[in-house]
Amino acid sequence: MVKRLQKVGNSNALILDLPIMEMVGLEEGKEVQVTVCNGSIIITPVNPRRVDSQKLERQLDRVVGERREMLKELADL
């Protein structure tokens, strides 16, 4: 999934869709651990919960299905 950073004051923000947050157990206002590894940014809930892989796959399919056209446009940039 491709996302775009958005300007917020003097910083940039990554806006996460609610289904994605739900899949990994993130909630507004909760803490996350941010790690940089080999040029990648890894965001992990401070108190992670186990995720059902089948439920994750269904949620990803739903999000991609709902955002298919937008994702195609972003991929063409």
C-alpha cells in the first residue's frame, strides 16, 4: 500500500486508515515504537496484540478493494 505524507505544522504525518489500525491493534492516542532499520521505518504498537492472519488478509483485501482506483493513481506518480 502506498501512502502520502501530509504537512502538519512544521512536521509531516502519515495518516493510517482505521481498518489498518484495527488490524494491528492501534488506537488514537496510543503509543508506538518507531525504529529505523536499513533505510526503512518500522512502526510497532508499544503493547502489541496477536493478529489473526486470516482476518488480516480479509481486511487488507477489503481496503485494497475500496481504494483500488486511488492506489492505481498513486502507483502511476
